[in-house]
Amino acid sequence: MKQLTERFTGPVLTPDDERYDAERTGWQTARAHRPDLVVGAATPADVQAAVKHAADHGLPVAVQGTGHASAAVAAEGGVLITTERMAAVRVDPDAATAWVAAGTRWNQVVSETAPFGLAPLSGSAPHVGAVSYTLGGGLGLLSRTYGYAADHVRSLDVVTADGHLRHVTPDNEPDLFWALRGGRDNFGVVTGMEIDLVPVTTIYGGTLIFSGERTAEIFDAYLQWTATVPEAMNSSIASILSPNLPAIPEPLRGRRTVHIRISYTAGDLATAESLVAPLRTLGTMIDTVGKMAFADSGVIHNDPVAPTAAESSTAMLGDLNSDALPALLEQEPTPHIVELRHLGGAMARPPAIPNAVGNRDARFLLNLVSPLASAELSRIRTAHERIIAALGPWDTGGRFLNYLSGHGAASQVRAAYSPADYRRLSEIKAVYDPHNTFRLNHNIAPAKD
């Protein structure tokens, strides 16, 4: 063991080490890897050494940044590479780009780009890891306006299964560049990426909160409203059952309420207010929508920062109307959160440099979330499956990799891509990872022929 640890800058842990559990556990605590070896990578060289060790011993490799996606797999054995020690951002304001290291969270990127009047295409939860989010597609607060985060990657540094550190661009290994942007960690461990930044400093954003007693009415009005708004308007709607805890504001505590989240990117305040006005006429309990710094946009969704154990399910949907509401809003016994994210806009268009992100014709993304403490796991899964099955007429059959977690995630990976793109991904996998070393993930198996 000593000979092995001398090869690394960061810690190398086994199940006997008292630091092992803390290192292997991510934000999502419903499932956690139980590897034979955890490498807390502090440098790209650490990643290379870990991958080489795994390859030499025929071990599978998993990668974890913040652990938000670890509900997708809970594996025994192998090597887990954690990247949280690799957190760094370099901003080039003249080129409007940033280089982001493997373990960096979006809040660090946002804070370091804001002084230059620039913003990344970050997610609704600022504490999520930037690299894994982007490799899975990246659907955030500015996506209808600018596209998926994966559409704005300029280059990637990645350690492939042979232990080589490669600098990948559209011109240098274009197949691998295409596959990584949408294929997540199937092709290697990304140690850093260069991304485009956009000229956004302020948005017209916030949350409109309505009584849960009017859930169907508010959802119906929201669906009609989304058909009228420009792509500068980014929004989502969620029915949320808040826990009965002192930390929750009294009007929401222990109650089901409806939240419409707004992020409008154009600078015309009068236009922004006129666009939101039809929603305000519905009568809000709480209205926080107004001009805000993009650096403060994490308050819009106000996603929990503390680690949590939850089961989630997802589907990509087409055009919705009031006929879908009985299926969508069934709430017994779960879920605690029923969310729709409005898609379309720039997400519906092919990016300037193609990537593997699929299902661009979907109109909404459905996300169902239930805390595991709220009911037995079997009841939660049954409720989620029943809702998605009832939405069959509107279900496109597509799935979105960033939201694939929980029960059945592994069997739905193909649905994140077109059949042709999945075939191409498996062929590229056969070139760069023929033994499927990177398989403790949303796995794409290497083509056999």
C-alpha cells in the first residue's frame, strides 16, 4: 500500500481508513460507491496514476465530483476517483472563455466570471459540479436563450483508459470531442474544460409561489403561457410539498405550493414585466421576481445544499395541454416534487459544433423527486412509474442524462440519444475504452464489431 500511495499527491484510501466513508459519500446519499480503493485526486497526474492502476489490475473506474449523480449506480469494488480537490477557474475576458478544473462547482465559476460582465451556462443549483453537469448536457437558467452547456465547450483535457492525458478539440480527436459532450464519463476522466461565457450580468428573475389548492389551474395557465414567450424567457414550474421544519418559511411549511421560476435574459425591463404579468394576475402568495444579479440566481430554485437521500425519475415530453394534468399531478403517496422545465429555444437547434446531446425536439423535461424518508422505496417507485406511464401520450420516449438517476436509470441510457448517435457512441467507446473500464456510470458499452 505504501508503494501505491507514494504515486499520488492526494489521499489513497481503503475501507479500513477512517476517512473512507467521508471521501466516497457525495451529495446524494441514497446510494454510494463502495470501492476497494478511493483516490482523492489533486492533480491530473493523480488521475493518470489511478486509471493506470485500475487498468493494470483489471478494475472498473468510477468518477465523483460533488456526487449529485451517484444515485445512478452503487457499485462494489473497483477504483473511485474523487475530484473535489481539483477546483480552479481561469477567466479570459477578452476571449469570453473560462478554463474550469474537474472538481470546480458552478458557484466558483459564477463568482470569478461576474467581475468581467460574463456568466457561464450554469445550472439552477450553484453547488453542482461544473464538469459533470456539462458533460451530461447541462440544462440551466439560460438554456432556452443560449443552448445546452455542452454546446459551448471549446476543449477538454481527459485521461482515457490507457492512462494518457489528451487535449481534445474539434480539430484534435474530433470523435472523442463529440462523444464527451453528452456522453459524460464513459470515455475517460475529464480533468479540465474550456467553455464559452455569455455577456449576462443581470436577469429579470425570481419565483412566483401559489397555493397548492390551485395546482391544476396554475399548471394549466403556465402551459398556455409557455407557448407565447420568446426564447429569452427561461422558466420552470414545480408542485412542491415542503417539509414541516422550522427552516422553511411559515407560509410554505408543511404545505404543497406551486412555484414558477423565471429567468429572463433580455435587458428590457418593461418587456420582462409585461411577459410575466399574465402569471401575476393569477394571484400569488409570494412574488420575488425582479431585476437581480446573475450571481444571485441560485435563489430562484433554492435547491438544497445539504446532502440528501431521494429517489427521482424523469422523462422528456412533447406539447402538453390540460388533458395531461390529471396524470401529471397525481400526488398520492408521492412525489414531493413534480417539476416541468420548459425546453425549446436555442436547445432545439443543432449547436455550431455537433455533440451527442439528444432529444432536442422535446418541449418539456419532467422531474419527479421524493425524499426516501417520505414513504417506502417500493411505494415511491410505483408512484413515479404510474405517473410516467399515464403521461404516455405526451412522453417522447427520450431521456436526459443529467436527470437519469434512481431506479431503472441504467436501462434508460439509450433513450438519451438517437439510435444512430448511440451506435456512434458505442463505436467510439470501443476505440478509447474497449474493456469498458469506465462502466460504473450511465454506461455505454463498447461496440463488439
